[in-house]
Amino acid sequence: MLKITILAYDNCLQSGIAGMLDLLTLANWEQKRLSPDGKALFCQTKVVTFDGEPVTSFNRQQITANSSLAESEDMDLIIVPGVMGRPDRLLEQSELVKWIGAQHQNEKVVASACSGAFLLAEAGILKNRQATTHWQLADRFRQRFPKTDLQINRLLVDGGDYLCAGGTGAHIDLALYLIEKYGSKSLARACARMMLIDTDRRDQAPFIRFKGCREHIDEPILKVQQWLDRYYREKISVRVMAKRSGLNERTFLRRFKNATGEAPLEYLQKMRIEKAKQLLTETGKSLTEITQAVGYVDLSSFRRLFRQVVGISPTAYRQRFKD
């Protein structure tokens, strides 16, 4: 039987804990139904806070604990939920970070949902490894943890001894994945059917809104970004952007990547696709009109690029997100 510890702290999402507990408890119920003797349990769960005292969640409701960190030893898996807003204050809790790192060193599997990935990274678990978190936190994550390979399009990353799930509601995806990984596919399917959960989600790409990182102090690069805001429809090359920045091409490429996390042409593509997404959901323009409006000529190439960046076709995106 899998022994699971779920962390709770101030400003965490109550749904991230309650939803996880509901699914794991349902897994126990379904496991008993599916097992030959009707007695087997999938897991044992407990909620743990730093000192064992209740904490206040984002919705201002109290979450009570079964024990404190110091009292928590017998476990196989630790779940680290997200908080609403910036996780900076949470990262200041050095004892919590040390505890997570120590448990991982002691061969406990650590799984994060949403911004919980920041705690895993702060504890050193994600250095030189892949991870994901909520797409809105991508720039902040990359700046703080540049040695982590952030796969922001992915909904879930399984590193074996750690797992990361992406957006705010991804604790559901994480719970089902854990049920399948440590239980069985049939158990996960039974839980998904009971809770009416769509298990087809694979990535965050359709939900990501590209803003372009501007939380940097490189003035020549910021100047180019501001220029692109206005002229992204034009025929633009790296040479044109480098000239606009006042830097030589090689230096421009290096500094643009360091400042924004994107190569210049990738940045331009994502900017154009973001504009196209807005036109798809806010206007009745045809795909041909939208293709031309964002700086492309060939419709088939635009469709292919859109699917590559967003994960679904322009038509599917319009049907799914149109106001």
C-alpha cells in the first residue's frame, strides 16, 4: 500500500489538497471493489503542515493537519501543492525546503502541482532535469532556476524520483497519473469515469498566453521587443532585429536568448501566433485573413505552425475558446 504525505501551507489551494484526497480516497474505494477479496487499499494518506497546526488556504478556509514535518517519517510519496500568486514567500521557508530535499535524498518520491515545482527546484531536485509548472510562472521560474529544463507546454513530467504537474487544476491530472503509475490503468480509468474527468489532456499549450518575457534589464533587447509589438506583421530577419538593437548579430542572438528565454525568430513566431489566437476568438475573420494579418502568406504553413505551437488546429482553437 502506497503511503502518501500531502503538504499544506498558508495560501495553498484548498482544491489542490481536497481534490487530491477525494481522488485518492476514491482509488481506495475502487481498488476494494476491483480486488478479489474486496479488502485491498491503494494508498494511505495524511496531510502535514510545518508545525502540525492548521494553515489558512487561498480561499481563507482552514486546513487541519494529521501531523508536523518532524513527526512524518513513514512515507513513500510526498505531494507538494501550489499556492495562488507568486511563490516567493513560500520559498523563504528554508526549513520546509530543506525537509523536502532531505526526503528526496532519502529516496522518497516528490510530486508537485502548479507552483509547487518552485519548492522542488529550490530544494535542488530539478537541477539539470526537466520540469513543468503553471505557464504564467514560466518566466519567473526560468530566471530563478536557469539550470532546470522547463518544459512549459507539458502538463506533466515524470522524472522517476520526482513528478511535476502544470496548471492550477493539474492536481487532478497528477492524482490520476499516480493512481495509474502505482496502481493500474483500470483503477485510474474507473476513478476518471466516476468523477467524469476527461483524461485526454496532455499539455498546457492551448491555454498558454504568450506575453514575451520583459522582466530583464537589457535595454537594447527591450527596445527590439517594443519595436516588434508594432511591426511584427512585417518581413523581419535576425539581421533586421540586430540592427535595430545596435548590437552585432552574434551578440544580439546571445543577449536576446538570455533576456527572453527565446531565440529571436521563435519569439516572433510565438508573438504572431498569440495575435492569431486573439483574432480567432474575438473576430469572425477567415483563416486566410488572419494568416495575412499576422505576417504570414501561406495558409498551410500557418496551420502547421499554429498546431506546432498551440497543440491544436486554428479551427479547433476557435471552436474551443471563442467568446
